[in-house]
Amino acid sequence: MSQQITIHDPRGYPPKVVGKRLAPRLSALDGKTIYLVDCLFDNSDVFMDQLRQWFGDHLPAVDIRTIRPKETWSDDEQMRKTIASDGDAAILGVGL
Amino acid sequence: MGMPNLRQAYTPHPVVDQSAANLRAYVDGADAISGRPFMQEVLEGLTAPLDEADIQGLSFERTTPRLLAPDTEDNLERVFEDNRWTDCLPIVLPTEARVEAMLKGTSHSPDTIVGRLRPTVFREAWEFTVEKVAVNAVMAGARPEYFPVILALAASGITARSSSTTSFAAITVVNGPIRNEIKMNSGIGAMGPYNHANATIGRAYGLLSQNLQGGSVPGDTYMGSSGNWYAYTAVLPEAEERSPWQPLHVQKGFKPSESIATVFFGGWYTHAGYGPRATWKEKMRHALAAVEQYSPPLFVMDPIVARGFVNLGFETKEKLIDWCAENALLTAREYWDNQSIQLLRPKAVAGIEPYASRLKANPDDVITIYEPSDINIVVAGGETQGAWKMISGALRATVSIDKWR
């Protein structure tokens, strides 16, 4: 059993990682509009509501709006356009 | 993702089933990874200035080698186990000679791209070649003559190692001439460990899924809470010659002479029954009401059962499927209280039928929970018992096996 053998690697090929620039950060939050993106995972609406309430309690000058994609597991282009046009930042709730 | 310092904040697990008060405690508490206050991570994520790495992003190539460094069999077996490249059962080591022999099972060249797989829709998809599929087929103990079926499953785009927290498994039905050519078993013990082709094709589908998609490691690339026994192997040929009905692939528009693999996503539940006996309607209604409604039923019926239903006037599968769809009933309250059904709510709100009508129903209204197109029937079994199984299984893909010969 000490004889050496050569065998194949069973793994597939991962895609190339392509660098992406982060969106500009905000210098302050007061007066800004922040979207909470509810990904529609189980109970995520309840969590996002608690996050919204936290902002109301601690940073009431921030305009917090909850938004949802039109369908679970899909990239909602219209939702992204709304955030880009009407918002200053977004917090994405990711389930997995 | 190309963003080395992506701003992230982590709650504890789970979010599912937690009360509003508990979730508020998550918000007020510590980040589950950094240990710093969760909201401090959130606020800094929104406001902390970008540095050069944030602006540049990070690009790099990744790959995996064709061959591993030479070593002893014992050590290599340990390498596979330690890297979680197995299903925790012993595997056949994929030597160059064994992989070469497997490749003789197809006319396609080893470097042909077969497809891409990923554990969930949120994760990156990995790509793979015919040779990489052959490696995993060898590991499963499959024979070269099974290889076109295994390639078809690999090309389906449906992973047999879904990371869903709900613990899906992939269940495959094989139709057409290939069943007999490779001596699959649709008779006694068709769903059990009694046939080399049935067993190793299903195992190969699982192994190739986890290895070619970039892993299926609990807590990392696998989050299924309870896991699923069907995930070890679940491949079934239909007993076309002993069925009084059209085979599944012909129902879906293929010719009887074509060899087709149909992939179902499910394995959450298995109900069982016999007959059809005098009270079959009540039995079936109870079973249909007891399913996990997000995952529709795939029936596996022994030929005795199928012939029994024909004698009751169900000359076609479609006729019985229609009856099942009409009799799969719940109150709207029960239907919409289901955790997974929440995933369908946006469709209902958007006015998409039949979900919109189900949402408009009053809570105590009884509604149908499936369309006929959701339900499938295959015939298999050894006719030692008039038994049927109702297995969770949503049809996700029908793929040509002949294309991969």
C-alpha cells in the first residue's frame, strides 16, 4: 500500500473573480434616504421592520424605506432603479 | 465577488421562526462574526470612507488542477475525505486509467464543457468538462455505459446538492431505451439498493454536484437544516413495459425511442398507500392535504396500482392527475400560513394566477393548492404489492441522454 499513484482532482472550475468598486459612502446619515431591501426570505420582513424601528428610535432624521423585489430569487431591475433614483444608500438583507 | 472589503454585518442564526422581540435583540446585540455591536457595523458600513482596495476591487483567476500530487491510496483516500469531496462513504479513487475507461462511455471529447452548477441562486456557478464529470462518475462506482445518463444529469443545471435550508434532494426518473440497455431496475426494490445502475448513477449525480459546483460543506456551502436521505442516491427508471399509461417522457412531448432523464427537486416527504382500495379517495385526499404544499407530489405507483386506477376509469395519467389537483385542498388560512408558501406571496400580490386567487380567498375558504401541471406520476415496482408512494418532487428539468452518448 506504500506504492504511489496519480489520480484526478474531482473539482470543477471556479469563475474568474472580477474586481468591483464599492459605491461611495455617505459622510453623514441625517436627511438621507436609506432603503432596506427585504429579500423575502423566511421572516426577513419581521427583521427588517425591527431594523427600521431601530433607526426611528436612534436616528429619526434618517428616512428609512423598506423595499422588496417583485419576486423571490430574482434580480428586480425596477427595484434597483428606484433605489438608485430615490435613495442615498441601501442595506440588503441576504438570507443565505 | 471582487470586493475584498464588502461592508457586511451578521446577525446570529436563525432569523426564521424568531419573534419580533428576538430579532430586535439581534439588532441591539453583537455582530455574530466580529463581536462588535451589530448596528455599529451597519452604520460604519454606510459611512466609513473607502480606501484604495475598495475603489480598485480585486481581480484574480482561480482554477483547480487536473491531477493531484502522487501519493499512496490510503493517503489519497484521506485527502478526499478531509476535503469533503465524498459523500462520507468509501469512493473509487479516480485513477487516470479508470477515468479514461469512463470516457469511452461517450463520444464527446474530454474537454467539452458540460455545464455549470451552484449550490443556490445567490452563489457563483462553477463550470466543468466531460472529463471532470467522468472523475466523479468513477468515484461513485459507475460503469462507462451509464456515463451518458450521468452527463445528462450534470448538464441539467440542477444541483443534487442544493444548499436550501429546507434540505432538498434531487430525484431522477429515467425513461426510454437506455433503461434496458444499462439494465436499470424498475421492478422489485426499484427504489432500494438492489441495482448497480440505479444506485451508482444517483450517487454520481450527488458527488458531481458537490464537487463541480464548488462544494457542499455544512455551514459553508450547505445549509440544509436536517439534510436529506434521498441525497445519497435517488434514481428510478419507469416500468414502461408494464405500465398501462404513457411513459413520463412521452407525456412531456418526447418520442418513446428517446432516452430522457427527468429531474425532480424535493424529497421533503414520502406518503404511502395501497390499492386503490374502497376508501382510496379519502386516503388520497388526506395525503394530499398533508403534503408540504410548496413541494408538489411525484407519485410512484406499482403497476398493480396503475392497472387498478385504469379499472376505476382513469385511462390516462392525466385523468388521475386532474382528480388529484381538484382534490388537493386546504383552507386559505392553512395554505398561506405555510412558511415556504411565503415565497409565492409576491407572485400573488403581482396578480399572477393561480396565486392571486388563492390570496384573494377568505381565510376559511377551501382552495385547491396545485395545478395539474404540478403533479406527476411514474410507474415502477415489482408487483409483489399494490403500493404507491407520494414523494415531494417538483419537476425542474427534462434532459436528453442521447445527446451525451
